[in-house]
Amino acid sequence: MLFVGALRSYFGVADQTGIRPGSALLAGGVAGASMVFAGTAVLNGAVFQVASAGDANLNHALYDVANDLFFVAGFGFAAFFAGAAIAVSATRALPSAMAPAALVVALLNVVSGVGLFAKSGFFAIGGAFGFIAPVASLLWVLAASIVMLRPAPITRSGAA
């Protein structure tokens, strides 16, 4: 959540139009992170509270609910990355290559929602696709973080 706020502020400083292009990414990032927190809470409850009760059906149901929350988080993160792509295009605060990369990551996060319906295979819980969207997302966030941490270029004025 800290990164989402920092990125929104970074785009806000570069915004010359006043249209606040980082607002969509802020909303999507908050929604996605909230779903991850909710999924983690359900999973922790299943592991640390319900598992000791010995009810395998309830434990499995809570495991499924937690994973469904993780899948739904992908829609929030898709909005985050789509908003980031728009903000990059509008402000040029990040390198222009970050915009299409953000759109690809947004698409991967939308596609991850297939896991809500898949019972086995590539898209299901524990399937290989469950690693692709998060890794791509983390790589984009890492690249954006590096760009944001670089010092601003020194500009020379006409007067020496």
C-alpha cells in the first residue's frame, strides 16, 4: 500500500493537466491489497484456529475461500496496472516502455481470474499460472521503484 501511495504522489507531481491520472491506480491498488489482506486473514484463521478442531471440510472450505480472495485480488491489481499505464502515458513520469508493460501485467492479472472456475490444471489453485501474474507484477513494481528512486536529472539554466 505504501508503494501505491508513493506512485500516486509521483504521478501527481508530474501531472501538468490537473486530471490526476494516478487516481485509478490508487483505487485498484487499494482494492487488490485489501483482497490479499482478506485472503491472508481467512487462511491464517483456517491454519491456526480451525485446523486444530479437526473439521477437514470446514478447513478445506476456508482454504478455497482464501484462494478465491487471492484470485479476486487480481482484478484490483489489473485496475492498478491499467491506471498506471494511463498515468505513464499522460505524465511521462516513468519511461514510456513502462506503459505497455503495465498493460501486459494488467491483462495477466485479469486472466488470473480464470482460477476462480478452474478445478485443476494450469489456472487452478497451485497451477503454474498462479506464479506468472505475481512475478510479472513484482518485476513491474521493482522497475518503477528503481526509476522513482533515481535522482532527478540536473538541468542547466541559461544563467551560469
